[in-house]
Amino acid sequence: MSPLLFPAIDLRDGRCVRLLQGEFDRETDYGDDPVGWARSFEEAGASWLHVVDLDGARTGVPRNREAIRAVVSAVDLPVQVGGGVRTVGDACALFDAGVDRVVMGTAAVQYPDLVTEVARHGPVAVGLDVRGVHLAVHGWTRDSGLTVEAALERFGDREVDAFVVTRIERDGSLDGPDLDGLSGVLAATEVDVVASGGVGSLEDLRALAHLGDTGRALAGVVVGRALYERAFDVAEATAALGRP
């Protein structure tokens, strides 16, 4: 099966933004209408949406729940949401808002048992945000000291619906994804893997779609800046990934 496209909506103070390499002072603003972007992605044929509360990711205090609720209510697509999901209550608030899957990063790394608790209420993806050789936490502002390999082993026997793997150095750069790193993750786990970070061209998407030629295929690809800056559109991206 070919990877699904996940257009990204990153929220900061209710606005759609993209950060370069996760740096909050290197932000591009794409306006104050996340619902409009969500509807446009749906109308263009997207199968999922990937939404991040950037304020929540950095501080642990959700600040964009109303915007998230509005996005979920406005579309018929499944939506996965991350950023600031630190407790079972945080996750349940999102599930109650209609979110289909929550993404846990910081809390998952620090309290792995929490993933199992949240999974009793709904699907959970674990965000593996990689800078250098370690995972970064707290909105990518701190080094966890945990490697990807160790994290995959830690969550191997837990109820993880997917891993969302982001190479921070490439995120928002349009410089291409970390193909080698993603191939290694695919080889190390049977859990679905969603790639994020660096996609800047249709060739990047074709390369990601063919990572599974010698093993398992990616389950999905998160794309943000390239869609906002019209390097390609949703239909072209979907076709490049081999979806009908």
C-alpha cells in the first residue's frame, strides 16, 4: 500500500505557521484561518490532516484547542493532533473534540506507561522528533538523551498505533527527507511509520513512496511548507505517492 498524504496545520496563537527546524523565532505565518486551510486540503483530495499545537508542545499548556475543535468540525477527514498532550485528560479532551488519533512526544518519552493508559481511550501515535542522534522534547527545545533505536525498543510492546518520525534539521527546509533514517526505522519496527520533515518536491515524495521496495512501506507522509508555498498541490502529491 502506498503512503497517505498528511497535510500539516501547525498552530501558534490560533494562526497557521511553519517553523524552520523547530525554531520559534524562524516562523513563517500563513494566516489566521486554519479552517480555511483544512477545507482546502479536504477539497483537494487529502485523506488525513496532521495538526500540531505548537504552543502546547513547548509549554505543555494547550492553547489552540478551540482552533483544533473548529478544524475537526469543519471537515470529514480523520485528523491526528499533537502538541501538549501530556496527560490522559489532554488526550481525552481531543478525542471528545472528534480527533481520531493523538500524537504524544514529550510525555511518551518521559512516561512510557502513559501511552498505554491513553491507548485505552483512543489511538495513539508516538512522535519521534530526532535532532542529531537523540530525540528532542518540550517543543524540540530540550535533548532527551534517548535514541530512536532505544525508543522503538521501549514502545515495541505497547499499544502504539503509529510512529511519526521527524528529522528536525530538515523540518521546514524543503531540502529533502531523511531517507536513510526512515529506512532504518521501517526495518526496526512493525508499527506504522509516518514520515515528517524536509519534503520539498514531488521527487522527494516519490523517493519516500519507494522506501518500501526492500521492506515495509511508509504509512504516511506529513507535508507542510511545500503545500503552503505551492511547490505542488495535494493532487500532485497524492499521485507522486502512488495513491489513486
